Amino acid sequence: MNRFLKVMKALSDKNRLKIVKMLQQRELCVCEIQAGLKLAQPTVSKHLKILEEAGILTFRKEGLWVNYSVNNKPDNPFVSTLLGNLRHWLNDDPEISELITRLESIHRENICN
């Protein structure tokens, strides 16, 4: 039950849901997520840590960049099920659709220099 609760708590925050929806579009660095959500870097990092600890996200380092993505091979069946469904959920929400549209113009080369 604890694994289930950890996943549900991680997804119970509006900004964390937005992060997952952003990362379902493409791999992003912290500065791109920060620009999309218009939040401070420490706040974004805290949200990313919670999502990572729940097994929802993974990251990889590439030089100076830390790239985050949705965990495509979670060992937690609750993560698999929720991520599969979340790919289809909330897409018609005005905040989510506006964020996804804005994400098209957010690129690290323009904001992380």
C-alpha cells in the first residue's frame, strides 16, 4: 500500500501533474520546466525530486545538463497504470493545453545561457 500512496501523493499536486504532462511531450531540463511553469528553480527541483522518488520520472546527465523524462520502465505497477492513463487524461484542460502549446517555444538554448 505504501508504494501506491507514494505515487498518489506525488501526483496530488497541480504543478507536479503539469510537470508530468510536459515530460510526456519531450525530455526537458530544469530550466525548461521552470520556464514552462513560471516557478523558481528550487521549487521545480523539489517537485522533480518527489516525482523521481515515486518512480514517475527518471533523469540522465549529459555534460552540464540534467535531462528529465517520464519513466518508461517503472518497477511499480501503479506508476505504469497511472502514466498510461494520464497520457490521455487532462489534455482538454485549459491550463494543460496552454502549457503544452507554450512548451513548443521553450528551448534550453534560449533560456539557460
